[in-house]
Amino acid sequence: MRPQAIRAGRAANCRHRLYATLRCAQRTSRRGLATAHAAPRHNFDIVSRTPPYQKLVANLEEVRRVLGSSRHLTLAEKILYSHLEHPEESLLSNTSNGREIRGNANLKLKPDRVAMQDASAQMALLQFMSCRLPSTAVPASIHCDHMIVGEKGADTDLPNSIAGNKEVFDFLESAAKKYGIEFWPPGAGIIHQSVLENYSAPGLMMLGTDSHTPNAGGLGAIAIGVGGADAVDALVDAPWELKAPKILGVKLIGELSGWASPKDVILHLAGQLTVRGGTGFIIEYFGPGVESLSCTGMATICNMGAEVGATTSLFPFSPAHVPYLKATHRGPIAEAASKIASSPMSINLLRADPDSAYDKVITVDLSRLEPHINGPFTPDLSTPLSKFKAVVEEKDWPRTFGAGLIGSCTNSSYQDMTRSEDIVKQASAAGLMPKAEFFVTPGSEQIRATLDRDNTLSTFSSAGATVLANACDGPKKGESNAILTSYNRNFPGRNDGNRSTMNFLASPELITAMSYSGATTFNPVTDSLPTPSGVPFKFSPPRGSDLPSAGFEEGNPEFLPTPGVPDSSVDVVVDPKSTRLALLDPFPAFPDSELTALRVLYKVKGQCTTDTISAAGPWLKYKGHLPNISENTLIGAVNAATDEVNVAYDTDGTTATIPELAKRWKAQGREWLVVAEHNYGEGSAREHAALQPRYLGGRVILTKSFARIHETNLKKQGIVPLTFANEADYDLFDACDEVATRGLLDVLKSGGKGEVELVINKGGEQKIVKTKHTLSKDQCAFVLAGSALNVLARASRK
């Protein structure tokens, strides 16, 4: 890495803000500065938070002109196409003159907003800084949530996390102030909850550096999870490219009742679609059942659309959107959206055209839906609650569980918490206490303060619950071999660092009830619990409130964001001696030749998520330091030949960890490829999973299939993602095989035209493997230049 020359001085004003937050967190055990609040928040800029409706409606009219006024468009198509830089170019190129857009067109889009969480914002900002622009081109925000570990309780965890990550928070806040980005300090809330409360709006298009950015689709936005390099496209006013998704329509009929919740809609759907079933699709919900759902319930459903691989998910404008927008101080947006939603279909941006066609339709009857439990180890292993006990016994899963965790970015709304509170009140009245440890994570300071005012938190605390900080990470215990969470993801080792722990996903209210039994075989819908009085107790279905009757509390004013106004006088805080932050060197350009001497670094067996490729946990502290975080590259990968984890073999038979062998080969000037199976890179939108292999000398990833975000991230960093034309050819490869490309250079120079073959050399014998690629013209330019950042930096200099 080159010496870090961008104003390495300390920014006193950034320190002051974080110290104030730390003092406030330490000063009071409840952080109880909440006051009744009816007026808009301090620093609340309604103009920057309002989608450019007039422009978007005009763009929709242009789209109608290009495609013909008789063309019926889905809601997703209306919002996407209204954000095209040049509609005619995107919609009529390679689409049979507009007749076959989905799956074929390369959409060049201009998003309205960018949101970044603290772990991914570091690399996004380091890349943005390389372009040397004075401010961001679109409104943006940074949310400090991922680097706060919820473990002992908010009043301990928050100060500890601030102190332990002070250097990174200083950097993020100083960069935010310099470039005009709103900065939400640690403790303010989980990014997705904060975005829903402040930025999401019907018709908006937003990019977010987290795979669960689609949470904002619950409020009618097109919100897409991306890597940091994609976010930089929007930040520098470059068009962001997306292969036009297909549209999966989910028709909702009936109405939820009893124990069924919005979480069960997506848990049920994940079981039908699997973790790959939504890849290449936007999930668009429609039907009469939509109007029975709360705004935050719709957000929960959209949030977990990421678990089926969908590009994003969204709901049409709903009556539930209006009270939520007004309750969160966005009445003018509610009025503007209501007007558009009631306008003629030719200019109606917020509802699908009647008779618009979906590529596939799934119908879910909410009236017949029962609670589901998904897992373990994958979010798509879905079991109806009525059958879960039998499956536990059949699979010999643990009969007990050690902890129940509710909240998180998926289920931390006022509705979620009050439904769970109702369960706690029922149990407390019967003299019961939870048998499993019970943790509660409010999603934002606004939610925490409101729950505090309404005594919901005291209800949880009285029942022995631990209220955690507003953070994305849960407790790292590693003791229990089964846990229940209302989170969205349950890959091995994700929540407690213990790969053998079975994590089951369910709704907050179901987890709350089951925590009183401590048994995975307990069904609160049908079963009773013994009580101290000797009278058996059976739960009644939970009841809660969509929104607080007294309105939301603002909470601790120290957790409000900085204004999004650029200040060129601010010094960006980067210490040249830091082990946490390092400025970036540009990656070298692609050679003017084929890749003739690649070697297979590792042949991966089975699931390979972005957690597998770039582990989180203790590695989060190195998110801004590429050399240091590269030490965890692929350490969770299973060796296809030996079933060993993170054990690689060099050409002479010696063993090493995967990053050790990659570094050794890099020092020798030997570039490499990885061979893997299906859905490579599923999970978090973690661009480090692409940056690290590139930094260590990776050039090609060859798989049976890719997860969407990761495949794009690889291209952005100059790595070529290829898939097998014949999946059986996976068996032809072994670790350390020498591989050459054939046709790749021509494909790159022709803007994606042509095919790529790989030639395996095994002891003088050659084997030819045909592959497929999805490289567009712009993506070929990224690979040729060395990375997308190199292209953007060159353009900004011009």
C-alpha cells in the first residue's frame, strides 16, 4: 500500500462528537434523554429525502413513448425505467427493439440516494476518495451499526464498541463531513431501520452497501444491495449498470391472523424458492392482501428477500404508508405519493399497470398461513410450526435451545416489539420466567426511546431480558448448540462464532413464547406450560400496535445525524501507521494477452458464502485495511479433495492456510483461480470477498453459479467470473492444476462478445473446458482497466 498522504491529522471536532456520545452512554443507564417530539427532527432535510417525483413522472412518460403507450408495466419496471439515464439506449439495445427487456437489457441507472453501513462504508469511502471529488453527487448516509457487538447490554456494549472502534468512527465522520454525507453515530440504529424511518419513500431508487437494503421496499422503494464500488458509481454521478431483472409476482390474498406474522410470509416463501430461486428476479408483491399489512411488516418481508437471492423486493403504494410517513415526520412525501398513486395509469409511478405480466406468479393465502421456523444453517429450510416438533425428533436436532434473540434489522419495529411484549405480559401474569436466555435488540434510537417511554423495555427487563444496543451483531456466546433468532440469516458461525450451533429463524413473538419453555419442541399455539400455581398456562395469540398512539420519541439527541453539507476544510482522519485503515493502491490493468499460467488455488466443496470468503466477527476491525483483512480470505472454505477447512496444498505437497498459499504465490508472481460450486458468494453484500482475492493475485473465479451481488463485485474489482457450460466439468479440476484462458482477451476487447474456454494442463495432457460469462461492455472495460475504480478515477481526472 502506498504512503497515506490525505491529511492524516486528527479531526478534533469528530473526536468531540464521539466522546460526547460515549459520555452520554456512560452517564445514564437508560440513555434516557427521550422527550415528546411532534416537530421534524433537528437537521431533518425533507427536500433531500423527497424523491424527485416531477422528474420521475416525466421520465415515465418518456419510457411510455419509447416502448409504446399500450405496453403494460409492472411497478418494478416503472420505478427502474424511470431512473434510466438514457431510456431509449437501455431499453432498445439487445432487446428485440424493446420486446425482450427482462434478462437482456443492460440498464444504466441513476439512483436517488446511497446508504452505507460502517463496516462497508470504509472501503466505499476509500474508493470514493481516490476519485478526488469535492462532494457526493447524490444524497448519502453512513450508519454505524455493524461494528457494535451486542453482548452484555446496551450500556456496556455501546461505550466499549465506540472506544474499540474510535479510529474508524473518526474516519467515517470526518469523511462524511468533508463530502456532505449524513453521519449516524454508533447507537443511532441499525441501517435498515434508520433508512425506513428517514429515507425510504414510494418511488425512490436507492443503493445500499448491505444485502438487506431491500428492507426499504416495504415503503415502496426500489432499494438494491451492492458492493462499495457500485455505490461509488452513484456517488460520483456515473450510471450504475444492472442486467434488467425478471419480475416474480407474489399475489397476497386473505389476511393474517392469530400467530401468523409478516415474517412467516417470507419464511414460507424462502422454503418454496430456496436461496437461489430469486436470483435474477425482483419480487413484486401485489393483491388484496397487501392492504392488510403494516408498513414495517412489508419491510420485514422485503428484508429477507435477500435470502432467496432476489435483486430486490417491493410493495406498491399502500394505505399503511401514509400514517407511517406522517409518524416519521414526512407528511409532505405522503401527500405527494398519495397524489401520484391516485393519478391515471399513464403517469402513475407507484402502482403496476392492470394486466401487467410477471415472469412467474406465486399466490400466498395469508388467511391460511401458519407460523414457520427456518433452519438450521440455511434460511430456506422452512418448516411449518405444526410440523416442527416431528422434524426435530426425526432429525435428532437439539430438544432445547440456549437463547432467544428478537429484534435486529429484520424485526425491530414497534409492532414486532409490542406483539412480543404482549406475550411477556401473559407469561408474567402466570408467574413464568424465560427458561432460555432472552435478548432484545431495538432497531433504532427512535424505537428504543419510544419503547422506553411506553414501558415496553421495562416489561422485557422485568422478565429477565437483556436489552442490547441498536446494533446489527448479536451476542457472541458460542455456548449453546441451538438458538432461535428473529434475524434474517443463519449460516454456520454467523451469530455466535460456533459453526456447530443450530440457529433457527422465526418471528419475534414466536421466539418470545418458545423462550418460556426453552424447548424446540414446544408449540405455543397448541401446548401449555406448567406454572407455580399448578394451573397449566396456554398463550393467547399476540396483539400489538402498528404505530405508537403517542407518536415516536426522538430519543437521545446525540444520536441524530450530521447535516449532509460538504465542508472542504475538514481533515479526513487516516493515520499512516494504522492497522485499521489503509489508502488504496490501484490494481494493475489486464495484460495484453491471455492468462497463460494460472493455477487452481483451491477447489471449494459445497456452500461458499461471502462469510466463507471474508469472515466477519473479529475481522470486522480490518474492513478499512485491505492487506490485514486479506489474512482471512476463504478461511471457511471446504477443500473438495480432503474435506478439510482452510487447508491448501502447494505444488510440492506442503500445506498452508488458503491466505498463506495465496500470499506465497503472489510473492512468486503466480496468479490463480478458484473453482467452486453453486451460488458462490451468497449472503452479505461484502465486496471484500472480491477485493481480497484480487489483492492476493486472483484473476478468475469458476463456478456452477454465482450470487448476483458477488458476481458484480468481482467484475468491479477486475476478477473474471465464469460459470461452467457443463457443470460436470467441475470434476475435471484439481488444486494446483495449471490453467490458461482461451478467447478471454477477445471477449474483453469486444465488449463481451464471444466465449471463453479454459485449458487445463495435467502432466502434458490438455483438457478444454467451455464456460459462460455475463460480461457487459462496461464490465469488460473494468476488467481491462484493472478495476471499475480505475475507470472512474480516470474519468474524474478528465
